[in-house]
Amino acid sequence: MKQIKKIDVRSYVKMLTVVGASFGLLCGIYYGIGGAIYDYFTTGLNYGSALALMAVVAMPAIGACCGFVVGLVIAPTYNAA
């Protein structure tokens, strides 16, 4: 089996950014639709429902930023060891 000696920082950061954004999109869709359905059946559609649906945009951005930062920390740490 081949041993990995170095990780290309740029490609690793890109990969983790895409993974974080994808995970954030899935979570945002789940949270947004779930929140809107819950509001519809309890209090009716209102500002909170719109705020829950805005999670579809915000959560991928947050996930991408977190993936970017984690990639910037992990890849150089791995290469230094």
C-alpha cells in the first residue's frame, strides 16, 4: 500500500470546502423545510418561516467557510509532521 507523504494544501482546502458546502446544503434543506412545515402547522407561515428557509443559503456558506479553515489548519499540520 502506498504511503501519503505530503498533501497538496490547495487541493485539500478545495475538497474540504466543497464537502462542507455540500453538507451545509443538505442540513440547510432539512432545517429550512422542516422549520417551514413546523411553522405552517403551529403558528402559520410568518417571518420565522422565511428565516428558516434562508438557512438553505446560509448553512452552505457557513459549511464552506468551516471546511476552508479546517483545510488550512490540517494540511500544513500533516505536512509538518
